[in-house]
Amino acid sequence: MDIMKYVWCFVIGGAICVVGQILIDKTKLTSARILVLFVTVGVILTGLGLYQPLVDLAGSGATVPLTGFGYSLGKGVMKEVDEVGLLGVFTGGIKATAGGVAAAILFGFLAALIAKPKMKKQ
Amino acid sequence: MKAIETKADYQKYVDEKTPNSPIWGNLFKAFIVGGAICLMGQFIMDYLTTGVGLDKDTASSVTSITLVFIGIFLTAINVYNRIGKFAGAGSIVPITGFANSIASPAIEFKSEGLVLGVGAKLFQVAGPVLVYGISTSIAVGLIYYLLK
């Protein structure tokens, strides 16, 4: 077992979150904007071939942050273009991320049905 | 103190009055919690590939689904929000934070009904993320197709 893999995972994953924290503290970006920004940047970096090396180095440290969701979208679309051509432009991204998105919708829906809204503390 | 006339004056006034957030502490907390969540993902991933024997892409999907489940479960029992108060971006940026951003408004607005409450609010944050994420992926795919 390679301990450095886990060290890099922790360090890179933590560092990506630190970037988000700097944006929150310095620019007052809302969390929604941060998430949108991170996904978009992840897709673009993947398209440029810059994100794959980070994934090779840090594993989940690069795929668990939302930039990794962008990585899945970008990687999926390029793989699908390789396999089926132009149609892949439309199908590749969603195909690669379908599991996570569908799970989020289902679990989110169930949670909303079951959980009680918390009372706002005065 | 001089009168506030321009937007810049006002911004300066606000900056003076708002307490400086302890930024180094925030960064440290975001680093630790964010790193820990990623590490948890890595352990799940390793278990699925070496323990269960799934291939890398499948394991990666199952890991995402598992983390999404954990994030939403912790949101439903009102624990994730508490982690968020401590960790800031450390709990927002990982996919568990994305899951939280889906469940949290849906739970909060369920009184507005199943369609426009739960159904619509599930996508309050996820909607923009998907719109920009998918659109960018289509742009990347198209460029990749043309350059190939």
C-alpha cells in the first residue's frame, strides 16, 4: 500500500477546498457561485488536459471536490466523442455523471419527504 | 467621519465595520475537513476496486453515489449544517457539499408543496451547477470533436 497516495489525496483535496475558502473570505461569493465556478473550471481544465495529472497524483483528492464533477463531465464528453462522434458531444457529459446526479435527485427527494425543516432559532 | 456618498465610500465603511474573519483559521479548517472528506472518498474507492473488484469507472460512480448519500443523510439529520459552520468551504466544495446544496433547500421549502417546494428547490443550486457544467462540457466536446 502506497501511503503517499493518501497524503496527496488529503493535501490536494484540502488545497482545493482552501481555494474555495479564500474565494468565500475575500470575494464574498455565495456557495452556489463557488460550486458553479468549480464545476466549470474543472471541465475546462480537463479539456485542456491539465486536470488528469492531478487525478493521477491525488485520486479522490481531485475527484471528490466539485472540480472533479467537472472532470467527469469533461472526460466523459471526450471519451464519448471518441466512440460515437458528434452525438457524443451531447451525450458524453451526462452519461458519465448520471449515477451521481440521479442519486442526488432521489436521495434529496426522499430526504425532503422525510426530514423536518429545522426551526429558525431566534 | 465623512459622509457616505459613493458606492466606494460605502464599501470602505462596510469593510471597516465588519470584523476581520480569522482567515488563517478558516483556511486551516477548510483544509482539514476538505482533505478528510476526500480521504474518505479514497478509502471507499479503494475498497470498491481492490475489495469488491469493480473497474475504475464503476467504482468511481459508486463512490460518488455513496458520498452523495452520506452528504444528504447528514443534511437530513441536521449534522451537515453544523459541520459546515465549522469547515466553511471544506464542506461546500466536496461532492457531499453539492449533495447538501440539493437536499437542504428542498427540506427547508417542503411547506411550499411537492412540486414548487420540494421539486423545484432540489435544483436551487444543482440547477445552475448542471446548466454551466453541462454547457461547458458540450463546448469542450465540440472543440475536441473539431480539433480531432
